[in-house]
Amino acid sequence: MTNIREIKREPKNKEVLDTLELARKTISKADSASSFMLMVKVDNQYMRFSSKISDVMELISQLELMKHDCMQRMEKVIDDETET
């Protein structure tokens, strides 16, 4: 007799969905949220979503902060790989 077990796999998009849920909760709890940008790779295509862009300089500042954050994360990954 063969035992058949249900295999539960986490979807590949779980981390993205969890991050979106965290953002949704954070925005819901806040008194205000002024702008939103999202770029996600879906089925090998980049998709962009954003709120209305009313202040271009604010948008550029956000992009610079995101770039800085990405560079710091990249450095941390390199440091972690070097230590192991």
C-alpha cells in the first residue's frame, strides 16, 4: 500500500507578499502616507506601481535613499560571504 502525503510548498512569491502585507499594515496604522513606489519582477518582467507623483524632488530623494539602502545590503552580503 502506498502512503500519499500532501506536500505543502511555500510559493515563490511568499517573501514579496509578506513584505507587501507589512507595508500595508504600516500604512494603515499611520496618520498619513504621502507617496508610494513599487517595482516587482513578475514572470521575468519588471512592473512599476506608484501613487500620484506630485513632487519630483521628493521622488528623486526616495530613489536615492533606496539606492543607498541597496548598496548597504550588497556590502553586508559581501561581508557575510567573506566571513564564512
